[in-house]
Amino acid sequence: MRLTSAPGRPDSEAAWLTLADSTKKALKNAKQQGWKIAIVANGTMTQQNLKIQKVGLDPYVDAVVTSEAVGVKKPDPKIFHIAAQRLHSEVTGGWMVGDHPTADISGGQAAGLETIWVSRGMKWPAEVRFPTLIAPTAAEVINAVVRRGTLAS
């Protein structure tokens, strides 16, 4: 899921990141429905922890896996399997929600996850295999996953 920066602030400034109320509501609903949520990111634990704390994701996130910590980057399927292990789960029945067609969606597909792309009005690149679902915002993506359920259900 992509966090948005405050108006007039560059995306690279973690101090200005915000999380839409609709996304918080969707995450809260997902947790109430029993979903486990992991953040899988290429980058450092310091970066991710700063973002998570700044926007208030703490109550919704069960695990954070970064390329720095595990020595493998998205789209390598290993990083998604590590995230599933940290959730005491398996990739079967899981979902990868992301905004990057290759790192997030192709990586999730290679790991055996269902995938959903947060499009934010962008067109899907023709050269990349289609995700399971597409929705324009993080809140709509999360709500779609919760409605659809897992492959195991």
C-alpha cells in the first residue's frame, strides 16, 4: 500500500506521510475479520518503522519484512514466503496488495499469492501478467480482498 505525502511535500519525506481515513477504516475492518497483515518492502527496517509509526499503522500490522533484514528483495518469491512464516501462515490463500506491477504483483504471483494492484488511475502495463484484481485506492483494495476472502475459503 502506498502512503501519500501531505500537499506540497515530497514523497521521500517520511515525516509528512499520511494515511487516508478510508484506508484506516478498511484496515480496522480487515483486522476485525481476522486478517493478518504483513508489510513487505524493499528497503530498511528504520525506514519502514518510521513510516508505520508516523501514519499510525501499528495497530493493523502483524509483521514487517524488509529486504535489508532478510537479504532478499521483491520480486523474489522468498521474501513473500518469509512474510507468511512471520505471520505463522502460508502463502496459500494469501494476498499481495501493492502498487508496483513487477516488484509487488509479479513477485506475489511467483510466490503463489493472489494479487491486487492499487492503480491510482494508472493503466496496467501490457507486458506484465494481470493481477487477480485491480482497484484505484488502498481502501477499495483492502475492502475487495476482505469481501473476496482467501483461496482456502
